[in-house]
Amino acid sequence: MPGEAVEYHSIQLIRDEFLMNVQKFASNIQRTMQQLEGEIKLEMPTISVEGEVSDLAADPETVDILEQCVINWLNQISTAVEGQLKKTPQGKGPLAEIEFWRERNATLSALHEQTKLPIVRKVLDVIKESDSMLVANLQPVFTELFKFHTEASDNVRFLSTVERYFKNITHGSGFHVVLDTIPAMMSALRMVWVISRHYNKDERMIPLMERIAWEIAERVCRVVNLRTLFKENRASAQSKTLEARNTLRLWKKAYFDTRAKIEASGREARWEFDRKRLFERTDYMATICQDLSDVLQVLEEFYNIFGPELKAVTGDPKRIDDVLCRVDGLVTPMENLTFDPFSIKSSQFWKYVMDEFKIEVLVIEKEAKHFIDESFKTLRSAEAAFDMLLKFKHIRSREAVNRQMMMKFNDILAQYCKEIDIINKIFVQNLENPPLYKNHPPVAGAIYWERSLFFRIKHTILRFQEVQEILDSDRGQEVKQKYLEVGRTMKEYEDRKYEQWMEVTEQVLPALMKKSLLTKSSIATEEPSTLERGAVFAINFSPALREIINETKYLEQLGFTVPELARNVALQEDKFLRYTDGIQRMLDHYHMLIGTLNDAESVLLNDHSQELLRVFRSGYKRLNWNSLGIGDYITGCKQAIGKFESLVHQIHKNADDISSRLTLIEAINLFKYPAAKSEEELPGVKEFFEHIERERARDVDHMVRWYLAIGPLLTKVEGLVVHTNTGKAPKLASYYKYWEKKIYEVLTKLILKNLQSFNSLILGNVPLFHTETILTAPEIILHPNTNEIDKMCFHCVRNCVEITKHFVRWMNGSCIECPPQKGEEEEVVIINFYNDISLNPQIIEQAVMIPQNVHRILINLMKYLQKWKRYRPLWKLDKAIVMEKFAARKPPCVAYDEKLQFYSKIAYEVMRHPLIKDEHCIRLQLGHLANTVQENAKSWVISLGKLLNESAKEELYNLHEEMEVLNRCV
């Protein structure tokens, strides 16, 4: 928007002004610091100058000191002035000149202000009063200081008025700022020329303007960089070069405009400046910028020619890309220049580069014309080519190429003829089986297809009418005639399709509307009574009727007249869709509900299913799509299905309750063995099996209670279905049978699973119980012995199977338990599941396998105990007889020692044997046996000790008697 652009421009100016003021403030601070650090201070007298001037002038000593001080002042001032006169501006731009005068003004101002100090004035008065020879030297120095100070101050004041313009030229954000600044700057320079006492001469104003011209030229050099210019966005680069050219030209124009105003005024000194110094470089740079703008324009024109439109039309993008690569190569020499293009000294080199550029442009133009001639002979699309030609009328491109393209209308007409032939070929090939959109019916879809083909050729010829001379030519008339012939053929096809549809619709539609709402099919079963329990229904809304409705809608959209009955049916489409959707939902609900019933439940609910089918019957017997009661029929069916669903849900709820109880029964563990108190302390055999029997008895009580709860649940089902609670309803006979079979299967799984699980425990590597090993001379036996363990295991397995005796069978056709029956010899017989389950081969196999496995484990343990039989002599021999025979031989002490060592060694090593032996589920405790063997060995050691003691005592007595005899003899 214009207002937004003005606001944005003003914001930029404020920003630039702020940045320049900040830079000015920083330079002022820098200058002040320099003055403080390097200020020239006049040396003051070392003596007091208090008193009258005449008294001080009368004192020769005082006058001498003051004269020396004044001489120093004159030297300081002269040196400072000479130093300032030798300085030149530090830089080539206009801001450097302002800084130069500011620095001179600051230095000379400091000296000038010091000459006005009271002490300085009094010293000078004393010198004058004393008629010193220095008086003649004072005036020239002070006059010169005043003159240069006044000049510097005046120049700073006037140049400050144009400083802002100089800063815009130097630091402005873009060329637009410079363009806005130059006219105002020239007006300000005119004011300086008129008012200033020092910048009103050529020797001052020409250098200043030369600095301005240099700054403008340098700015253009910085911005228009040939190494990066052609890599930028072309529009941006073009804008940049044009702004640079306009800036350079405006510099000269503003000068001459201001000069003309000065001459017109007749009162001001004329500007007769050296134009070569001011404009030679900028004029040359303006021509370079114009050349660069022309180069960018040529690139733009070539890119306009070889754009996406030409690619789409010609179908040869690779060749176009090759041409564009050559276009890109036009600027490569300019990007790799070895000289400064903005330097006048390099003008011959630049001219050579531009001549080469123009020659290459002519070559590319020639190739482009040749390429266009070839491409328009193999056009891909006549309309796209036509659009492109029209576009080239309005866009800027190479004039020679433009003229070449405007001559290609005949090629476009030739391409259009090819397109008509292609469309006609497609039409003829697909005449009998046209391609359709996904939702289009056959007839309307075929007409849509035909019209879309016709539109493709019609749309193009309508575009041709925008340039009337195309169709007025001889070639244009031929093309027009071919277009009319193809259009006439397509129109005949369209009319034929419509007439055939009208004829079929008027014959078929009334019959379709008289069809029933539903069709029914049944899945026959072996039982005649359940013939219809597998009935399957489907909506009888003919696909042909749907097709007629769709055809009617689309044909009316195409502008055809349709039969009144077809229109009425089509207008009722929403109603039919609502009916078909409602019926389909109802049927899906019904089929889903029927699908949840198993065979037993289907037989159980046969009467209710028949009642539901009676509600459905009118849908496939009486009602058709013209009937008025379809909505009421759907509502009635939904209500009947809802009632049936409620009954099914209640039956399923009871079935779930029964199944949950059977699941509990099936999950029971009939072999709950006692947990070990610790890893070392296992239950004994008897304790183990007694614990299993106790837990089993408790679980069997729970199982029986769960089993007994099944009968009342089935009675509840009886109440739901036949509204009685006898437990023996004839209509539920098959349902009772179904659940009794389920109970049998659960009990069979229960027994088999438990036997298999217990067998796995028996053969596992974790000991479940322990048995003791005892010595019963002369044999080593188990306690309990193997027969007892076999017997306990056999009874445990048998009792597991016999728990099925607690589940009493139902009487035939009921869920009531059979009462006890009298058998032979008045024996009471209870009919239960045991007789059937106990004959199951898998159960028999497991029941036999478990005791066999236990027996094999016990045999392995007895084999392990055979190695203890080597100690059998300890308890098998009669110790008294053996000792008596040994003592009768009067053995020496060595013999006693060997015997004692032998039995002591047995007593020691017997306790080093493993005292525990694990064999699958049985842990064999050997501690008691080892202790018994050790005690036997020790008893042999004691008996041998007694014999040795008696033998030694006897020999001692004999020796004593012999010594007594000898003593008496002596």
C-alpha cells in the first residue's frame, strides 16, 4: 500500500539519522579525548604578577622573566599554527574534510582562548609598558592565530550544515537514500557558496565537490560487485544497477540544475568548476552501470523465452537447459575480470568484453530461432503453444525471437489437427467400453467421457477465436471443418446412448419397484424340525434399480429429459437409502445375534426363532419397494430382534455362570502336597500322601457344591424359555444333554491333567518326601518299606480317579440327579461319571504309569543300598563265638591291634558316606543306618578291648605268681 511504503521509508530515514548521530557523538568524544591528552598549554610565568603594570614594568628582572615567557608563547603558537597548516584531511570523502576543520578548530580555539586569560593579558601589558622589542613580534603572531582560528571556526559552522547529507551519501542504507539526498545537498552547498567567507572560491569548493563525487563513485563500486552481481536475484540485481546509474547521473544533473539557478539569480558568483575533475569518473561509471543493466535485461529476456512454457510445449527440456547453460555462460567473463571495470584506464578492456557479449548474444538468438523452428514442428500441446505465443506478445523478450515465434500459428493449427485425430482415435477405440469414473453409472458415465473428450478439442478452438485471423486463414477453415465433423459424430453417440437407456428404463423400472424387500435362504440340517433355524436374509434392492437412480441424477445434470417414474424414484433416493440402511442394520444385528448361538442354543430357542421369522415373513412375502409400511416393518423387526436378543443375553449369562463353575472345577489341583519346612526337612511318605488326601477331600466338597449349582441354573433357563421350573422340560432335553457332555469333558480333563501333572512331579528332580533306611539284621530295608510306598501311591492315584463318583449323573431328559438304584443282592448303586471316566484309555494309561514310575524309583534306591551290605559281617556273625575262638588262640597284642584298627576304621569311614540320596521325587535318609553301622563297629572294638584286658590281666597274675615263687626260692 502507498501509505505503508511512506511509513516504512520514514522509519528508515529516522533509523539512518539515529545511527549517524551516534557516530557523530562517538567522534566528538574521541576528539575531546585527543584534545585533553595532547592540548597545547602556554607556560605561565613562574613569578607573581600581582601589582600595578607600571611597577612591574619598572623592574628589569621581572621584565626579563616575562619576556622569556612571551618568547616561549610565540614559539608555541607559531609551532602549533605551522603544524596545523601542514596537516591534510585523512581520507578522500567529504566527511574527512569536516573532520579536518574540526580538529584544526579545536586546536586553534584552545590556543586562542588561552591568549584571552587575565594573566596572559597582564603579561602582554607589562611587555608593552616596558617598551620591549618583543612588541613588534607579538602582533603578527596573534593576528595570524586569530585569522586561522576564525577561518576554521567559520568552516566548521558552515560545513556542519551539510554534514548530514555527507553521512547519507556515505552511510545511507541504500541508493534510494542517496537519490533523495543529492538534490537537497546541492541546495545546501549553494547556500554555503553564497554565505561562507571561505567556501565561496573555486579552490575550496571544487575539492569538496570532488570528494563528494569520489564518495558516490566508491559507494557504487562497493555495491555493484561483478563477482556476486549475477549470482543474485535478477530483479534485485537489475534494480541495484539502475539505482547506481541513476545516482551517478543525478549527481551531475543536480550540479547543473543548481548552476542554472545560480546563473538565473544573477546575484551570486557563478560555478565555473572543472567538469572533468567532478564528472569524468562518474559519467564513465554510469555507462558501465547501463551496460550491466543491459546485460541483466538480455539475461531476463532469454529466461523469459526459455521458460517452463516452452519446455511444456516443445517436450525437449534437455535442449532448453543446454541453451540456458549458454545463457548463464554469457556473464562468466564478467565474473572473472582481471581489471577494475569502473576504472577509465580499463575502458578498452571493458569494450572488448561487451563486444564479445553481444556477439555471443547474436549466436544464441540464432540458435534459439532454429530451435523454435524445430520445436514447433513437434508440439506437445496446441493450446499450451497458443498460450505461450499470446504470452510472448505481452512479455519482454528478444525482438528477433519474438518475431520468430509469432510466425508459428500454422504449426499450432497442425498440432491441433493431430490432437483432434488423437481424440477421435481414443473415442473410436473405446466406443463400446468407455473408461468411467469410479462413481459414474454406465450410460451417464459414457456421455461424461464423450463430453470430456469433446471439451478437450472445443476448449482449444475457443481459445483460437481470441486471435480471429488464425481461423480465418485457409488452414484455419480446414481445422474448423474437421472439428465440426468429430463433434457431430460424438453428438450422435450421445443421443444413441440416451435413447437406449430411456427404452430399457421404461420397461424394467416398474418390475424392479415391485420386488420384495428381502430374499431368504436356509441352511438345511438333518433334523426337519430345525430346517429354518439357519435362515439367512438379504436386501432385495436390485443393483439395476440403484443404477437407474444414479443414471437419472447424472443425466438430469447433463441436461437430458428423464421418465417421470425414474425422476420420482430418484427423488426418493434418500428414503430408499434410509430404508436399505435401516434394513441392513437390522439384518446385520439379526445375523450377528444368530451367529452367537451354538447348536444346542439354536435348538433350545427354535420356537422363539420361528416367532422372529414370522415377523420377518412379510418382508419377503408381501412388502415391495412401492409399499407404504416399510418404516413400520423395520420398527417391528427391530422390536422383535430386541426381544429375542434380551432372551439370548439372559441365556448366555446363565451359560457363562455354568461355564465359570466348570472352569473352577477344571482348575482344581487334586495333588496339593505339603510344602517343605526347609530345604533339609521334607515330609515323610505317609505325611505326604495323607496331606494330599485331606486337601483333596476339601476340594472335592467345593467341586460338588459348584456342580450342584448347575441344575438350578438350567432350571432358570427353563423358566426363561418355556416358563416352567421342573428341571425336566422336554424342549430342553438336548440342552441338558449338551451341558452333561460338557461336564463329562471337564471332569475328564481335570483327572487327566492332574495325573499328568503328578506324574511330572514324580519324575522331576525336586524331592517331594523322604523315607528312612533302617537295619533289620540281617537286611537293610526302607521305612516304610517299598510295598507300603507302592500301596500308598496306588491308593492316591486311584482316589484321584474315584472323586468322579461324587458327581451324580442326571436322569435322562432332565437336570435332576438320578436317585440311588438297587442292584444285585440289594446293593445300592449310584449312577455317576466314574464308570465312564475310569474307562478312558488316557486316564488308565496315566493311572498305571504313576505307580510304575514310583516302583522303578524305589528299585533304584534299593540298588543304591546294596553297597552297604559290605558291612554285613558286623551284624551277621555271632560276636560271642567269634571272640571266644579268637581268645582261645592266645593271639599276641599285634593281632589285637590289627582287629582294633579294622573296626575303628569302619566306625570312622561309615560316617563319611553321603547321608542323603535324592532319586527324583524321593529323598533317601541314610543317617540312621550309618549310626547303626557305627555302633556295631564300636561294639566290636569294646568286645576286643575286654578280651585284651582279660588276657593281659591273666598274664600279669601269672607273672606275679612266678615272681613270688622265685622270691620264695631265693
